[in-house]
Amino acid sequence: MAQKPWGGRFKKGTHKLVEKFTASIDFDKRLYKEDIEGSIAHVKMLGKQGIISKQESQKIVKALEGIRGEIEKGKFPFKEELEDIHLNIEKRLIDKIGDIGGKLHTARSRNDQIALDERLYLRREISEILSMIKELAEDLLNLGEKNIEVIMPAYTHLQRAQPLLLSHYLLAHFEMLKRDRERYVDCLKRVNIMPLGAGAVAGTSFPIDREYVAELLNFPQVSRNSVDSISDRDFVLEFISISAILAMHLSRLSEEFILWSSKEFDFIDLGDEFTTGSSIMPQKRNPDVPELIRGKTGRVYGNLMALLTIMKGLPLSYNRDLQEDKEPMFDTVDTVKSSLQVLSEMMKHIKFKPENMRKALSKGFATATDLADYLARKGMPFRQAHEVTGKVVRYAEGKGRELTQLSISELKIFSNLFEEDVFDHITLEGSISSKKSYGGTAKENVLRMIQECKREIAKW
């Protein structure tokens, strides 16, 4: 049994079951880069402040860099009895350079050490997620520009509603990603606060220089309350929360692709590379990739609820419950990044079927609102125009015809305001081109918005 760094107070050793139950090394070893980075900054500060000698500081730094190399080469002996990544690295350090290695932990606690590691980790991961969001957003813009002439049905209540440019539809998802990005950028402000120096709970009596450590680690702020610094994980909660919103947006986009790839819609072809087959039905081509993105969203939601539940009853300050924050955090990072990566790649292979989208608009009276707007522009109160149009739709439905298949004499049965020019307004192209209000689906609007989004994304 390994000697515990806190073992001086105990007569008996830790039970093996307790060692196994309390160990976190199986999952927190992925924080090794952050742990070593933070330790190097800390020990440089100790040397600068004369808390340890500069020679000792340099020796510890060199040894820590060597340990980092061992881990990266897969030669580091992780030990469960040493509980976590902090003690594993510290024990290896002492094995390499002797008692001097034990000076590394001067003026710090594992409590502020893990808070630092997690902030360093999330800062790096958020940066990578932001890059992935940008790539997916670029894919949406590229598809929108490429398919600017494609008209599709928009849906409300999953019923065909009005004609829409496919590009406009894709830009809706761009707007969601833009807000997701803004949330991550804003979250980064609260992640990017340096907690080291808070100690176990009350700070430290050593003459440390926290601002110097923050400068070495590129933190713009230093935490100002030692109790809060080590006891809260709201920055992790915020990260998982905004990741849950992002996952929801990815799930909704995936749901579109699932529906559109079905034979009932047949709007897109996902390609062989991003579909799978059935073990019993030879004809099947299943949209497993977007289905899994949709399904994995539940994992992110679960991670959020798990950590909220862990945190809700904790008295200040540190409690061992906080060890349970890492797996939800790690799983959220992995799930979001893999979903973004595979969805972005899938977008590059999607083939749209414009003829089928247009065919879907050939039934369902998608331009009925345009008919009502036509009457309203002629002076009829819109509520009355809505009622008249409803009667026209009922008449056409009874005849088995679409609005454009009615004659002007038939339309005049319902209102003398109808003239021959009405047919210019109730074609698909006429409907699209009339929606010139800011944010509408008129081609000129959408083209302008694509260029505006390109200028925005160039600054991301």
C-alpha cells in the first residue's frame, strides 16, 4: 500500500475497497497536461518569491517536463492507490529527484489545483469547439450559396406552410450556431479566471504572487475569494449548459436530415459514407449518423442534470462530491466535439433533390397566404381576406385542383378584387420574391445575408 501524503494523522491504512471507490485516476489522468502546466507555473513562482530556491525550482520544472514526456510516450506508471492525477505526478516527481519534489506542493492544495486544471482544460476545449462551430457554420453558408435557386416547403406543425428558399432554411441553422458561439465566448470569460493560491479554503501564509502565476498561464483575472475559488463549479455547469443548447441545435438539424432522407420526403441523399444498412432488410439505408447525434443529445442533458444535482446541496467549501464533476465534463466535451466533427463532414457529402422539394409544393396550397395578401393589398381587411381565401382553398380542394389551376372567373366568384395579375403572386417564384421584408426569404435578401454572414464568420 502506498504511503498517503495525508497519512500522518492516521494509524491504519486505507481499506482497498475505499482506495478503489475514491480513486479518480482512471478518468482525471486526461488532465495531465493542465496539471503539469499549472505545477510548472506554480513552482516558478515559488522560486521567484524565494519560497524555495531558484535551483530547486529549476530542477522541479525540468523533472515535470520529463514526466510529461513519459505520459505522452505511454511510459508513465499510473497507480490507483495514489488516487488522482495530482498525487500520481507528485509521487513520480519525488521518485525522480528526491525530497525536493515534495516542495512542489508548498502553498497550494489539491482543492485549488484541480480548480485550476479544470479551467485550463475547458479553456483549451472551448477554443477547439469554437473552431468546429465555425467549420460547420461555413458548411451551411457554402451549401446555401450553392443552392440559392432551390425552393422547398417550409413547415409549421410539420405541415407544409409556405414556399421558402433552401438557402434561407440553412441560414436559420447558421443563426443558431452563431448564438451558440456567442455563448461559448461569453462562458470563456468566467472560465478564464485563475484560482491557484486559494489553497485548501483560506488562502496561504506564504508570500505568493498570484498575478505572476496568472501571467505565466495567460489568465486575465485572478479569483478574489478563496472559498468560492475552490468550492464552486458554476463554470463547468455553464459550459455543460451551453453545450446542451448546442447539442439541441445539432439534434434539430439532424432531425431534418432524418426526415428529409426518408422516402416520404426524399429531399436529400446522405450518401453511402454516412448511412448504414440493415442486418435483415437488404434494401435499407439508415441515417444512423444524424440519429446518433440526436440520441447523444440526451447524454449532454443528463450530464447537466447530474452536475446540477451534485452541486445543489453542497455546503461551502470543498466536498469530495466535487470529484464527480469531471466525468460529466469530459463526456460533454467528447460528445459535442464528435457530433460537430461528423455532422460537418456529413454536410460536405449531402446531395439535395430540388425536383422533389418543388414537387412537395405542388399540393397543399402553399401560396394561400399570398392570395390573402393580394386581396389585402387591394384594400380588403386582412381578416376578411383570410376568410375569402379559406373559401377559395375549400373550393379548389373540392375540385381536386391547386390555386394556380383555378380560372380568374372562378376566383371572382369569391371576390371581384381578383384580376389576372393574381397569378403572378401565387406562383412559387412569385411568393418567394415578394418576401422582401428584412429577414424574409426573397432571393435578394438571402444573398445579402449570406455575404453578411461571411463577413461575420471571417472575424470568428
